[in-house]
Amino acid sequence: MWNLLKSFQDRLQTILDGWEIPALVLTSLSFQSILIVLGYRRKFSTSEKLMFFPWITYLLASWVATVSLSIISNTIPNLDANDKVERAELDITAFWAPFVLLHLAGPDTITAYSLEDNSLWRRQALTHVSQAAEALFIIIRAWENTLLNILTIVMFIPGLIKIGERIWVLRSGSSEDFKATTICRGDPGPNYARYMEEYHSKKVEGFEVTTATFETSVVSNISFPVPANVMIPDATSLQCAYKLFKTFKQLFSDFILSIQDIKSSQSYFQKVQFEEAFKVIEIELGFMYDVFYTKAYYVYSGTGGLLRSISFSCTVIVLLVFMIKVDREIYGKQERKITYVLLSGAIILEIYSVLLLLKSDWSMLWLSNHKNGMANLLYKAISFIPLFNGNKRWSNTMGQYNLIRYCLKHKAARCGAVQRFLFHYEMSEKIRHRKFSGVSEDLKKLIFEQLLEKSKSASDLKACKELCGCRGDRVLRNAAKCPDCINKEKLAKQQHESVAAVEREFDHPVTENAKCIYEISEENRKMLQESVEVEFDQSILLWHIATDLCYYSDQQNSTGTNAVDNDSNCKVSKLLSDYMLYLLVMRPIMLPNGIEQIRFQDTCAEAIEFFQERKSICEVESQACLKLLEVNTEISPSIVKGDKSKSVLFDGCRLAKSLKCLEPQKKWELLCHVWVEILCFATTKCRWHHHAQQLRRGGELFSHVWLLMAHLGITEQFQISKGHARAMLVVH
């Protein structure tokens, strides 16, 4: 038995000795192939699997390449350079080292997995430089002035170029360097010292001198160019997006904008339709994605193009020379096949990278600036390049999470010790109940119209801060009055009485189908007002529960054609309600600080208990919502339960009953406007790096709204509200 095990061990060792290095370099090539495809797709995909596989591949690719170099380095001293067979093995093994270096540099589509990789660029640079030195050491140890040794040097050039590119891109994407490139030149302002010298000299001469000041007018400092080549799709959008990108990338550096920047942007967005506005936003954020996570922004330059040409040319030359000039009898069939795979793989990956670049917005932007026969011919050639998913800029989806659905289908997650240690079971349970829905045109239109109306009030920093601080209260405060309420006001003025006194004399609060919120009782109005003044996470849960209850109640009451599904405000409200809960549960870091997890868990616990007690009649969401509405909520839940439990389940029921006093059209109009304001409030409280992190997860509507608000001047990230004050000497 021992002899059998010994024999098996020897055979396994022989196989490993022969295939260890080939297997590692081929595995390294495979990882690069996976990364280049998945790295491109993560820009517009929200799949959790697509998040996991690039992450694990990104880590393993670097590890396998490093191990490969180390094993090659350890193997070379053990080979006898005087033996013909081992000499050939020495040469071919050393020839594979530059390919490993090429793999270490990574593909163009994913230079950084997350923003933290950019921040650690110094560590990456030191690692890559040491690996390049190790590859050079391997080449020097194996040098014998053979043709393959010379080809190894030629192949080492693309490896060095790629390593240098990656270090440069990581450095440029780091927050410190990115800030350094976005900061404007110093502005000394008017020359104070010269002004005071002139002022003093005039006084010494005996003149009476006074100072008159005036402010320079605010002028736009962004000119939106007309594209030279309108044949290119979205040419105008690309030109405007790039101009705005160069200015508004300061938002990703925590820098402030000037009033000129805001006015220039406002002048453009206040003239376009919502489709064009959102298209410009998605192009801008696509540019930002390339800055932080890919090489596209830096390859799109004269130097980048030249280096890419040198790299590709070297690889092609090496392949041709290896095929034609290298003596095939010296090297084994297996080694030659592996070498062809490595060379072909390097060329195919390079071509694929170039094709992606040609189909990108960067190439279309360049072509839109050139109107000639060559540019048109190039565009026609690019149009025939087949790529999956075309040129998607983001997922164009929004996450959906529903509290009632979660509570009805909730089951204790089964998990092992490893999952518990990694907290994976909690995330798996959340992901199981998450859905995605497309961002509808109705939703985009509503958001744009609401923000456009707000932007007219964004006259200065104080007004902007007030607009950014609204989270539903402005909608309630500015709600339009119905004709009946207007008549009551007129009557009160005529009789010199208060509106409340007239209401008491002539009418009673409306309990259903009220035409505006001023017709409902003061208690119900107070309920609405308090729901937007509580803690932000509590407000989201309250309005989410109320929206669900109103939705299924109206669905139950509608007859004939489903009025709920045909009402655009209703559909938009439901989308935003589930989206904001998705952010609260899945992306809490993007929302203002609070106790959202505790409040969500307590609310779910109470809802699960309620539904389990009525299991036979609460099997679907509509039935569950109707049962919740049947509960008598005359007494406030906080009086009955105290403050220990943070559940807001029945507070949401009370809010829903207040909203049900309104007629359906007015109710859904109010709900969708409140949800838009809640969304806008949340975006302004989210830091730039959280928005940037979401770009690698397919993008978020949240980030698009944030940037759109900044373009419309609804942002707190500007403080230069006036131009230079100019002083003039007045001599008497």
C-alpha cells in the first residue's frame, strides 16, 4: 500500500513538474479573458453574480500571475544551460515571463475594481515595479543571444507599457490626484495693493477721494459647441456632456462650483426636453466611470494611442517571427502550442479592447468633431462592429423592495458557520426579495419637470439650501387649493373672518374624495405634515407603507378598466416607493444617517406577527394590505406600545387613511410629488464617492438625479454666489 502511494506521488510530481508553469500561464490568460468581458459588462449590469465573479477573478488574476513569475524565477536556476533540451526549456520558459507581466497589468476594461484600488496606487506601483524587475531578472538569467531571447526582449516592451499604463491610471483615479487635476488656477482677484497705492497718492496730493463699488455681471463661462459632424448619433449630446463633464467633475472632488458654472448649466438644461437631459447625464456619468475604473479616458489621447500602437505592433511582430523564423525542432510541440495560445490570446484581447474603445462614447465624441471623408468612412466601419448590448451606458433600472411582500414571504435563512462568519446569509435573504424595474419615461419626465420648476427658485445659495432641505414639506406647503377652498377664502375676506371660522360655519371636513388637502380635517393634515418632519428613515417607511395600502385599496375599489394601472402618477409613486425602500435596505450608506436597519426590522417583525395571526386571509399582498386598513388606528400606536419598538407599521396605516380622504387623482399626484422630493433630498445628502461606487454596479437613478440637480443649480456645492466686486476711485 505504501509503495502504491509512493508511486502515485512520484507520477503526480512528474506531471506537476511538466505542467506547473504552462497551467499557471494559461490560467492567467483565462482570467484576463474573463475580466475583459465582465469588466465591460459591469458598467450596465446590476447582477450580484456579475459583481462577485469580477471581484474573485480580479483578485485571483493578480495572485496567479505573481505565483507564475515566482515559479519561473525559481525554475530557471535549476536548468542546465549546456544541455540542449534544458536550454530550449530555459528559453521558452523565460519567453513566457513577459506574457505574465502583460497579464499583471490587467485589461483596459477594469483597471480598478473599486475606488479603494485607486487610493492604494502607491502599493500597486511598488508591487508592479518589483514584478517587472523580476521578469527582467528572468530574461537576463536566461540570456544566450538566441532569436527567442531577442523576441523575449521585444515582448517585454508591451509588458512594460501596460504596467506603466496601469500605474498611471490608478494614480490618476485616486482622489488626491483627481482633485489636483480638477482644481482651477488660483484667482488673485482685483489688485488690492495697487489700488491702495493709487488711493494713498491721491490723498497725499490733497484730493478728496471716495470709493465706489460695483459688481461685475455674471456671464456664462461654458460655451456649448455645435458638432462638426451631425452624422454621428447623439453628436450634440456628446459635445454638451463632455463640456459639462470637464466642469462638473469637480463635484467628485468635493470642490465648489462658481455661479458662472451653475448659470451656464442652467441655461442649457432649462431649454431641453427631459429625454435629452437624461441622455447628457448618462453620458457624463459614463465618462466618470471610465476615469475611475478603466483606461479609456487615458488611452483616448495622442500618447495613449501611440503606446497602444507600439504594444500591438510588438506582439504581432513577435508572433510572425516566431511562426516563420524560430526553429520548430528545438522546442517541443506542447511548448509551441502554449506559446501560440499566449501570443494569439494577447492579440485577440488587444483587438477586443480596441473594438470596445471604437464603439465607446469617446470615439463618437472624436468623430463628431471631424467632418471629412475619412471620419465618415471610419464611422461606417465602426457601425458594423458587432458588440453584445450595443453601447449601453448604464442599466437604466431601479431596484425595488417591498416591505409587505418581504414579510409575507419571509423565511429564516439557512446558513452554515462560514456564511454566518461572513454575514452572507443576511445579504442572501435581502437579495432574494429584491427586484429590478426599468426606469420609465413617465418617471424621468416627472422628475425633470419637478426639478425644472424648483430651479427657477434657485437664485442664490440660501435658496438652494432651502430647496435641498425639502423632503415633502414643500409639496404639502405649496399644494394647490381647489375652487371650493378659494371661494371660502374670498368669503372670509368679504366678511372679515378667518377661513377656519367660515369652514366651521358652512362645512365639515371631507372624509372622502376631497379635491385638495385643505378640505380634509385638521387632524389628517397634521398627520401628513408630521410624516415629513420625523427622522428621514422613518419618513421613508411611513410613506412606503401608505403608498402600498393606497395602491391595493384603489386596485380593489376600481371597476372596469384598471384605473390604478392606467394612472401614470400611481405607477410612478409605486416605483419610487419601492425604490426608496430598496435604498434604505440594500444601500443604506447612500442615505442620511439614522437607525434605518433597526426601524425596518422592528416594522417587519410586527408585520410578520400580524400576518401570521391571519395566515388564512393574508396570503397575497392585496389581501394583507386590506386587512391592515381594517385595523382601528384611532389611538396613536406610540401611546399603546411605547418607544422601545421602532415599528411604524400602524403609523403608516394612519397616514394611508389620511391620504384616502383625497380623491384618487389628487392623492396620487400628491404622493408622486412627495416621493420625488424625498428622492431629491436624499441625493443631496449622499457623498460623491458613494455615487462613484455605484457606477461600477450598473449605475443608480439616484446618482443621475443628483447630477441633474447640480446642473439645474439645486446644490449646496457652490458658494461663490457673486462675481468680483470692482472698486473705482472717485476723485473730487
